[in-house]
Amino acid sequence: MNANIHKFQYKDIYFLLDVNSGTVHVIDKMVNDIMDIFDGKNDTTVENSLKDIYKKSDLTEALGELHKLINAGELFAPDIDVPPVFAEKGVVKSMCLLVAHDCNFRCKYCFADSGEYGGVDRSLMSNEVGEAAVEYIIKHSGSRKHCEMDFFGGEPLINMPVVKHVTAYVRKREKETGKLFNLTLTTNGMLLNDENIAFLNDNNISVVISLDGRKEVHDRMRPDVGGNGTYDKVVANFKKFVKSRNDENYYMRGTYTKYNLDFTRDVLSMADEGFDILSVEPVIAKEADYAILESDLPRIFEEYDHLVEAYLDYRHKGKGFFFFHFNIDLNKGPCVVKKLSGCGAGHEYYAVAANGDMYPCHQFVGRKKYLLGNVFEGVKNTKLPAYFRNCHVLNKEKCRECWARFFCSGGCHANADLFNNDIYKPYEIGCELQKKRLESAIVVQSIMALEDK
């Protein structure tokens, strides 16, 4: 079968993805069998090969429909070339400010070492560093009007004075420059009190909140500094917060590990608590008892099928919720540049450590070979942005022939570096999980589209 065609089955439904166009077709068993042989030109070979299974008239009709799809650019679409924009220097669109290299939790899987990022001090960002970061993105975003900035940690609410100062500075500079900033804050929820909630709402700051599902799952992996469970406190805070903004402009993110491969129960637990904008992500870990191994993949694939079924069942019962990984656009999708390069880490997106040092993204902070420079003096390692800009799916050997390449954009650079010491070599377990999630998303979106007709 052509490398630019991907077929798969969910229960008794067959799916066909044309990789280059991104078009999804729900097909029957006969077309599924035809596509094992058909290359767009060999109609006679197809008919001769399948004449003992299907009627010739049915095969001829199906082949005619497939040729219509070819002519429409929705089957065997031509390969995507690297657009000229990749030869240009990118503009900085987004920055992540690590306002606190400290945290009031001790999550066992934390990539940031509870905020220390491999360092020895638990420092807080100053107003001066925050302002310099704002000036950096204004100066280096070119003619782009819309910019993004994320308050991150550790736990950013630990350093609320700087969050407030930088927010006020951003709003002032918006008026002076004509730029528009979308602000986001990521929090574990422990410090979401009335005052902080009011500030976040008054300043239209999008918020990512962290919960791992069921109480026993959450408390096992996300204790406080004293080792105590945090579920009851943060769920109460999250409910108050979400209610305060009418169930909008937030996103709840969880992590599943080897300990809870039945993570559908965690997704539904969050939904049952009243949170309806959700995701759960696989843990990224090496040599830990909770790490996901290749041997766990069949069980996880089975669980994603279970999650699809549960997700659709909740929708049918009028209890539907938004699940991030099932939200893909089967009609339009992202632009070509996004398809090829993904998040833009290292050339369009930088992370700023508390002392002002800049890295390709928040997960690279503390990895010294990826230090770009600092917000006061700019990028000193001038080779790194070009290195990251060229790290797109058409330049990655294992991505070029992968059917999922234009959906995942080559996966996470930080994970590739962590497992393979090379951002051009994807983390393979992550690839397999991503492909299963994409198939699940295609199933969900296709079934919902058929039901809505």
C-alpha cells in the first residue's frame, strides 16, 4: 500500500486517511480491500485480483468513486514541499516565563524537579527579568501583532507579585506598541484563592489547571512538600475557579503513568466532577517504576479504544465534554508550516528562566547545551534557532514516511533529546502513543460528523 495512505479499523468501521491532504474517508470493507492493491492507475489489476470476492460492477463503481477523489485532491495527493518561509529567520511569537523555580508540590514525575530544573537554588523571577522578556518578544516578533506569554514554574502563584507586575507591564506596552498579548498561567491550584482568582479573571488570563483524575491516583503522584495528598484542596479550588468564569477559558490537564493505565476512569472522574475541558497525557520518564514501557503499549491502545467508547457514550447521554486529543479538524487543519514544525520551540517560542536565561522551551531549561542566551543580551548561540527551525518532519528520517507526520509535526523535541540525545530522532514510544491517539481522534470526529448529519 502507498506510504501516503493509512487505513485502520474501529469495531466494524473502516477508515482511510490520505496523508498529504489530511482527508479522512469512512469506507466499507470492499474499498478497504481495494486500497490494499490500488495505486491510482491499476484498475484492471484490482478487478482481476478481487473478482472472486466482489461483483465486477461493484468494483468498477467503487474505482470510479476513488478516481473522483483523486481528481479532487483527496486521495494520492501530491507530496508537501518545504515552504520558502523556512529559509527565512523566524519571528518570536511566544515566550514561557518561569516566574518561580520553586513549587509547593513534590510531583513524582515532574520534569522540572519541582521547579529547580536540575539546579540547586529555588529562585524567583524579578520584575526586571519579566519586563525584559516582554521587551524581547516585542522587539523580535517583527510585524506580528498577536503574541503569547505563559506564566509557568514550578508553581507561578508562589511569585504572584511578579505575575501581577508583568501583566500590568504587558497591558501598558500593548497600548504603546499595538501588540496584543494572550496571557496564560499554569497552576497546580493550591494557591487559587479568591484574590488570585479575581486577578486572573479581571486580566483575562487563560489558565491551565493540573489534576490527575481520581483522588487515589492524584494523591499518589502529586503530594505536597510534606507528602500529604492534595486532591481535596485543589478540586475545591478548581471548582470555585471554573465557576467564577462560567466554565470557560480554562484547560484541565492530567498525567497518566504505569500505575493508572485504566486512565479512562480518570478522565471520566474529572468530567463527573464538573470539569469539561480536559486532557490526560502519558508520563515521560526514564528508569522509574511508574514509567511507560514498550510492553505497556497494547494495554494502552486498548484503553484508548475504551476511552473513545466512553467519550461517545457521555455525548449520547448529554454529558459530553471537550477532550483535547480528540479535537482535530478533519476539514481544514493547521497551515503547512504548523504541520511541518509544530510548536516552534527554539525559533518561534522561547522559555525564560528566573535569572533571564533563554532556552528553546520550558522542558529544555537546565540543559546547558541548549542555552540560547538571555533576555538582556539576546541570543548568543546563534546556531541553535536555525537548528531547531530545520528540525521539521521532512528532515527527520523516521518521520518522513510516517502517516502521522502532519498531525504530530514530529513530536516533542525535548523528549527526543531526553531519550535519544538528538532532537532529530523522535521518542519512539511517544510516536506510537501519538499515532493511537490520532486514530482515536479520527474515529471520534468521523462518528460525530456522521451522527450530526
